[in-house]
Amino acid sequence: MAGKQRRGQRRNEMKQIENEDRRLVTFSKRRSSIYKKASELVTFCRAEVGVVVLSPSGKPFSFAQPSIDTIANRFLNQNPPPNDSSYALVESYRQVRINELNQKYDELINQIKAEEARGKVLKQLTEGKSNEAWWEAPIEELNLEELKQMNLRMEDLRQSLWRSINQRTGGKASTSIRGQSSN
């Protein structure tokens, strides 16, 4: 058994097949296997593939993905023909996606700038870097969140003042000094 070789394990000698019928059958089989390998390249690697084969009788055969014109023009470093619908579709989708991403980018940049400006205002309010005290900030220029923060600070100040007054008066401060709400 060790000395016996099967046909599948034997290598064919590389020479032209003399019998014309066998040569045409071999061409047909080899052509389909080449197309299969090219199709696998497209599927596995997303490659653009173009194969052109001329039969022994001179008839041309081709396999291409996306099209033979697109592949030939790209190979020759030319622009694709204007009637190549697959290229136009891909290019239009790419351009739409680029425009969407640019728009999102611009929106994010504007949001960052607005937040930076808000941060500067808040920093000035909390650190007292401006000439005004935080309670003298222009209320019209503050947004809802900043107004809520200012309200909390004022409430803390009011409670702190009330505690200080109670400590100094021994808890005998009148309710008129305390104010209307103690929340």
C-alpha cells in the first residue's frame, strides 16, 4: 500500500494537452475553479477582483466584482465611467455618511464651546474671581441649572446666618428676623 499512489496525490506534468476535446474540458474546469477562488477573495477579504481569460478558441470570459470596467479603470488609475452605477451608489453613500459625521462634529464642537463658556461663568461665580460677589451675578444670563445652584447657595447662606444669629442671641431670635420660610 505504501508504494501505491492514487491519482489525487500524483502531480500532473506541466505540458500542453494535445487532445483538443480534453483541452477544452480542462479549460472549463480550471476556469470555474479560478472564478471560485476569485469569489472567495471578494467574500473573505472584500477585495475588488477582476479576472479575464481567453479560451483556446479565442472566446473571452471574465469574472469581476464590482464590475470589470471599475476594476480596469482602477487598475489603470483612471476615474470610473459615469454610467458605473455601483461606483456612483457607493460614492453617494460615502458622501452622505461624511456629511452626517461632519454635522455631528460641528454640533459637538458647539456644545463644547458652550460648556466651556458656562464653566468660566460658574468658576467666576464660585471662586469670586469677578469683581462681583456670586450673589450679584446677572440672573438674566444664567440658565436653569445655574439658577438652581444659586438658589441652593442662597439657602445655605440664609441657614448659616440663622444659626449664627441663634448662637449669638442664645436661640432667642425673633421669627421676623428668621424670614418666612425655613425649608
